[in-house]
Amino acid sequence: MEKWLMIANNASKSASEQDVWKRCKKTLEGCGLEVDVKTTDKPGHAIDLAQEGAAQGYRKMIMVGGDGTIHEVMTGLLRYADANKVSLADFTLAAIPAGTGNDWIRSAGLSQNIKEAVQAIIKGNTGKEDVVRLTMPQGVFCMANIGGIGTDAAICYNTNKLKEKGRKGGFLYTLVAPYSTFSRKRNPVEITCDGEVVYKGPLFTATLGNGTYRGNGLIQTAQDTKWDDGMLDVTIMPGVSHIKGMMLMMHCLSGDLAVQPGMITKKFKKMTVNPLGDVADIVEVDGELPGTLPLTMELTGEQINIIVK
């Protein structure tokens, strides 16, 4: 039986949350699985741990944390695969939700309940997820679920600032949305999908989709977005006024933002986003802010295995 490598986010100050991986490891081993553990001690550490684990021969990994931990592990595996010419189809990923939003778990159709997530690992049923490569001036990253540019990234930035101050809870995303919406400038960009310019001008926000959910269950991409269909999605809100933009953003709650008048949606395999002004907007990926424009986002053509119900 292959060993599982558990990569756990150990950044929480809560003793109960830090004990999550210990309790899960005990349950998994009690059911016959072999589980080794590596814990993170700083932002970005899970990227290194995933690469190290892959180099040591691990091909099954359990991610204990939130969307940021999942993003880092998949980024580490993508970088390892690129450097060593191996296939990500050889890897299997599982997640135990211990974050704020846990939106990757939602997109996978998995339970938010930790005990049920552990049982899914024991059962071992797998599905497939398209692997997405993002290239920015700061490096290469993997988008596990959802990304954003413009107001989406500003909301993420302000949400993370609150997290750094010890604030927690899925409500944080919606709490900072009004301030983030009215405080940022609508910088101009050019967005090209599969060689076609689909938008050029001031940008209010753009949501980049592999999965479905973001911000603790909000939906900004098309309802038919699936992460195993060999296509990616973008939902673009042009440079509308702050008030209109805020009113449109409310449709994230009902999941019909993408079909509102004036919205631009596109399915694609490769997209580039270039800044047209002096400001290179930050890019949000899976709740993290790894870099800035210009951005190239593309499917690698491979799929990675994920544990499902």
C-alpha cells in the first residue's frame, strides 16, 4: 500500500485547529492507511513541502487547511512535474477542510464535515480535475479553483488583512466587499482568450474559473462551470460605476452574475491579461495573492486525481 503524505497548515493559533491533523491521522491509520505528516510554518511553505514529498516518491497527498493550502500544494506539484517531466496524472489529492471558505471542497462536491472528509479518503473514490498553469512575473502557479483580477483581488487583499489580525469566519469576504468595491480604481486591461481579444478597457472585475465557488460559497462564473471538462471560464465586468458594480456583485449571492446584462463570459483553454496603464493589478488565486499582471492562464492538458464522495 502506498503511503499518504499529509501536509497540514500549522499557522492557526487555535490549539483545537492545530489538533485537526493529529485526530485525522489517527483515524486514517486506524483504518489501515499509512500516513506521514509535514506541517507548514510560514506562507508558501506547502509549495516546498509538496515538491519535497514528490521528490521523495509520495504520489498520494492529503491537504489539511483551506483553499490557500490546496493552492500551494498543487503549485508545488505543478512545479515539480514541470522540472522533472513527470505526469500529474500519477498523483492523487485529498482535502480535509480546516480553512475559512473551503471553496475547493465545495467545488469537488465534498462535505464540509471533517469526519466525512476523512471517510471519503478511506473509501478512496476518485474523480479528475483539469490542471491550470498561471504564469506571472513572480513565477508559475497552479489555480486549483477560482481566481480574480480587479475588485475580486481587492476583496481578497482586504480579507487577508483581517485574517492577519486574527479575524476569522466565512463572513469576512462579504464584510469587506463594499469597501473594496468603492475604494479601487478601474485600471485598463486587454483580455485575450484563445487568440481573440474579448475585452479591452477599464476593468471593474474579472473572475477566472476552473471550479465553481468562491468567498464561502458565492458563484461568479457560469453555472455550467466544471473542472474536468477541458475548458476554463472567465466572467468579466467592464469598468462600470462603483454603484452599478456593487449592485451587480450582489448577484453573486444568487449565482446569476454571469448572465446579467453587460457581463462578458467566455470559455477558453488559454487566456492572457495585459495591463494597458501604469498600474499592474494584483492577481488573486484560490484566496492568495501570488503575483501581478501580466498573466497567462492555460490548461496543461493533464488532469490530477482527487478524492470525491
